[in-house]
Amino acid sequence: MREKVSFTSGGVTCAAWHYPGANGGCVVMTGGFGVTKEPGTDRFAERFAAAGFGVLAFDHRNFGESAGEPRQVARVSDQLADWRAAIACAKTLPGVERVAIWAFSLPGGYIVQLASEDLGIAAAIAQSANVDGPTVTRNASRYQTPGSALRLIGRSLLDLAGGLFGRPPRLVDLAGPPGTVALLNTPDAQLSNATLNPDNRYPEWQQSIAARSVFPAALYRPLKYAPDARCPMLYVVCADDQSALAAPTLKAAASTPNADVLQVPGNHYAPFLDAHEQVVEAELAFLQKHLTPRPAQTSPAA
């Protein structure tokens, strides 16, 4: 069972699903960049909840059921602020003693930065995480045609300028085949709808984003925060990931003080596909280790 709750971030009401837990742990979650909470978290949140963990799965401001204008505009700083507010909210939920954070793709990079902050987080899971925007963007450009790349740049610049004058966002699709104007044209990005939205299970998910959001995302590099992580981290790395890339994530893991790494075969969405059971079991084991309260040690009788 889950219930709708909300919290405030920067004066904006963010919508969330709360799955009550039984073991004192709560996992705060979001979907990928431009992916709302239901297609992005349902499959994992349900498994975490079935294992006794509480879950708070939320929409960033301007997306999904959360408030905020203009719609479909993703600012990295705003989304990080939403995360901090969600973590604070989770700590106030009934029965919550420890909080973990989970996300994939670009918000998986947020996990690395948030883990470096003094937020009282007990554990963090970065799945198929984009930790190095410039490197990932260079790789993604291999799958763009010159014409579509120029159109994306032009639309992004026009939208950035329009935003300064309060004009409505110019949208681009989250994913599309080469030759189309989209956030990503990589082969695995084109699997996003079929993977996260099978049989149009989530018809209200708007699979587009403001073009003004593209450049800040491309420049975001949370890899630099990895050495300062304050809590144990699990990195789930997909060997053939073309949308987030394995090598930068492995580099981040190598510099993280207390890191576990799970490498699985497959593309960006392997944790939702063939590797799902392996990934869920590893994540549950990690959460059990770091999020479940341990019984107090008793001294032997004199």
C-alpha cells in the first residue's frame, strides 16, 4: 500500500508516494532526468517496500504531479534542492530511523553529490549514473547527425534566451532516433519508452524536456564529489551503457571511500530488463546491511 504525500521545496509543493515501512529504513527515490516517479521508481520501490523498507518516491518541481512553473524545466540546482527537502521530509515520516537515497541516469549523479553533503544519509545507491556530463555528451554526439545537433543547439540557445523574458519553454523529446532533435539519440535511450512505459502503462508521463535544460545537464560533473562521500555507496554499472557510460562511474567508485560496485552486462536500462533480479537483490542486500537497525550488543555476564 502507498499513499500520496507532499513536501515543500523552495516554496513549491512536490508530490510523492509514501510506502510505509516496517524496519526503520526509508529509501528516497526519483526517476531519471525528465522521468516521473511512477515509470522511474515503481518496479524498485515495490520490491523495497515488500522487504520492509519505507519508500518516499517523488517528482521534482515542474514535473509530474509536483507544482512549479514553467513546466518541464529541469534546473540542476533546483532538483538538488528538491532532493534535500525530500530527505528532510523522509526523516519526519512515522517509524523512520535511517534514510537512504536511490536514483538512476542523471539524478544518479545527484546521488554522488548528495552523499558528499552533511544530510544524515545512511546509504546511497547510484544506478546507471551519469557522473560526467561533458564525457557523456561527447559520446552521445556520435549518435547525432550534424543537422540534428545544430538544431538541438539552436533550440537550446533560443529557449535559454526565451526563458530570460518569461517565454514558454521550447520542448525536445527525451529520446529519439538519429536525425531527430532529442536530449539523447543513443541506442539505449531509444529503449526508454518501451522499458519504463510498457503498453503505455503511464500515459500521463510527458516524455519531453525544456531545451534550456540541455546545456546545464551536459556540463554537470558530480564525479568530483565522489572522494567526499560521507556514507556507504553502491554503484550499479552497466557494461554497455551508452547513455551514462561505465568508465566514468567506475572512476567515481574507485575514488569513493566506502563503495561497493555491481557490474552487470547490458545497456543503460539493464537493471529494468534482464539484470533486474540481480540488481534488486544486490540493492536489497546493500540496504539490509546499512539501513536496518542492528540489535545492541550486550556485555557478557560477570
